[in-house]
Amino acid sequence: MALQIDQENVREGSMTQALELQTAKVPSLAYLVLAGGAIALSMALAATQKNKGWANFVGLWVPSLLLMGVYNKIVKVEGSDQGGGNFH
């Protein structure tokens, strides 16, 4: 049994719209630069410390930053929801 969703009546909450409006102001390149910086910092920490815990911790930021960049790009291209505005 497939779940049927009426796309015309699906609306984002006001908090989601406010968040997307603010994050759409951030350039998509910023997330890529931050992810690259996290990679470089993780490598530097791994090279200079005996305990690799901090290097691993910082290295784990990379996928999250890249995913936030993808989400940011989708919000800019597609808008908030079907009835929402376009944030270009």
C-alpha cells in the first residue's frame, strides 16, 4: 500500500521558511570552502599530534558541511515548497 501525499496542500512551517530564507543568503561556495578547510585542518592535526582524536573529530565535519551545501543549493534552486517563493 503506497502512501499518497497531496502535494498541493503540503506547506512548510514558518520556522523552516525562516531558516531557509536565512541560509539561502549564504553563498554555496562557502560550504565547499569550509569543508576544504576542515580537511586541511584535520590533516594538519593528524600530522602534528600523537593523539589523532581531534583530527578525526574535525575530519567528521566534512560530510556534514558538504550536505549543508547541497541542501542550500536545493533551497536556492527549488524554493521552500511548491507554493513557496524562489530564493535566487
